[in-house]
Amino acid sequence: MGVKPIIRLEFEQGLWIECTFDHKLYISDTEYKTAQGFEIGDTVLTSIGDIPLVNKIELDKSEAVYDLIEVEDGHRYYTNSIVSSNCEFLVFDETLISSMVLANMEGVEPILKMGQVRWYKKINTKSTYIVSLDPSLGTGGDPAAMQIIEVPGMVQVGEWHHNLTPVQGQVKILRDICKYINDEVSAKGAQASIYYSIENNTVGEAALVAINELGEESIPGLFLSEPIKKGHIRRFRKGFNTTHSSKISVCAKLKQLIENNKIKIHSKSLISELKTFVARGVSFEGKGEMHDDLVSSLLLALRMIMLLQDWDPAIYDKMREETMEDLVMPMPIYISSF
């Protein structure tokens, strides 16, 4: 839900809670107060009865905060024995995806975990697989992320996300993912159809070197790159280069696919990032200090699919545009000083 100021409420019997100022705490079976509305002596409903507030501290800090999205029985749960309530998903920033659509998106638990790789669906011998890597330095800052998309069905079948794996390790995991898909298909007597690629801006250069050192032939599938444009003077690099125009274009495509139910997202983490992927200036990015690496790797996968649709009629049918009335882009906010 972004980065927000935190308040601490301390109650009798050693109970306490640190939460956002607007977090809901129940004072009876049917009534609640927001945390900022509590005064000394007010009682809160707990698992052991009504307990009075003894101290209220407005902390001089802000943290990344989250909302539980799947709470039954009236959206109530216990936090340190105190009865809290989760919020409905409300957004004050202009998210790329309609907030009404985001509110109804639900993730699932993976059916298989291989290290940090989460798989949500079994491999299908008749499908084509897209594996996209958005690399990072792997030093504890921004995470690297990978998405695995099944086409033409447009289903997210797996993902990987980590911030402490060096670039060379990220490329090896990419290879292992492709090998796993290839082995699963080959075991059933079929030939795998796999395309992989990377985002080649900045850190992507190191990933390209790692792929070259590892040997492109050791990675099952075809390394997909954006075509060279006529008159383009940039030195050709494999992979996909993200520019402002390419990002806006693929963001529009992602919006169209999700809001028209043409792509199935299984990952709870990815859905969480989509809820904080908002308009910033004339582009879109994670809100505040929130990460958007899973979204970025999904955008890369879509760029790969958009390139492949020119050769695959089934992918083209799935990706073709709806009418303009069905596609309404949120407007990025541009503030001029003049």
C-alpha cells in the first residue's frame, strides 16, 4: 500500500500494535476506530476482552505497509491479540490497471517451488513458453525478476524474484528454467518451443556477457531480440532496450490484456506490485519506494509476445486490439513550472 507514517498504540497487559494512522481497530463487536482516533483510556477489543489504551506514540518513521487481501468473516483478524480489520482496496494514485479490476484479482499458491522459482501450472507440450529476465546487480537493492508465460493461452506459469543473486547466477537460473521446460516436454516425446530474452539496459550488458560466457547454446530455446530499426545508429545488442515510447506502448497492451481478461496472473506478489504501479510524470513505475521488478519482467515478456505475433496467428488472435472504446489509458500526471 506504499510507504506511510507509523503510529504505536500500547495497551494494558503488554499488548501493543504498530500500524498506519488509518488502520481499523475494533472497540466492540460491531464498531471500530482508526488508530489515530484512540485516546488514553479508550478500550480495544482483544481475544481476552476489552483492554484500555495506556500510551499512544506517534513514531518518527515511515515504512512500506501492506494490506491483507483474503480475510474472511467480516475482514477481521488478530494482531498481537488485538482485533484488526483489513481495508478494501482503495487507491488515490492513478494505477495503470483499473482499481476495480485490481480489487478482484486473486493470486494462488504455487504448485511447485524450485529454489526461488515458483511454478503455478504444469508444462504443456502443445504450448510455447516465453521466459523474460529483468536483471539487477544482485547486491541487496532492486531485485532481479523473471516471468514465464505460456502462449497462446497467455497464462503466467511461473516466476522468479531475488535481490541477492549476482548477474551470473541470474543467467544460470534462466538456463535452468529453460532446461526444466525442455526436459518436461522432451520426456513426453515432443519438441519444446521456448523463447527467452533479457532487458539490456545498464545491468543488462553484464547479463549479455554472462550469457556469452555460459554459452548461448547451453540454454534451450531461441534468444529473442528486438529487430534493428532502419536508420538506428545504436550499437546492436541482443535482448530488448526499454525506452519511454516502448514502455508506454507495452503498458497500454498490459492494461488491455488484464482488463479484458485475456491474460491470467497467478502470482500474489505480481498482483501486489500491480496495485502500486502508478502514473509518474509521463510514465508508470512503482509508487514511492515500492518495487516494480515483477511488473517490468512481465512487460518484457509482453514485448517478446508482441514480436512473435507477426509469425504466429494464434498469438495474434489473442493479442489483437479491442475497440478504442474498450481501451482507456490512465493519464500520467505532468506538472509544468510555467
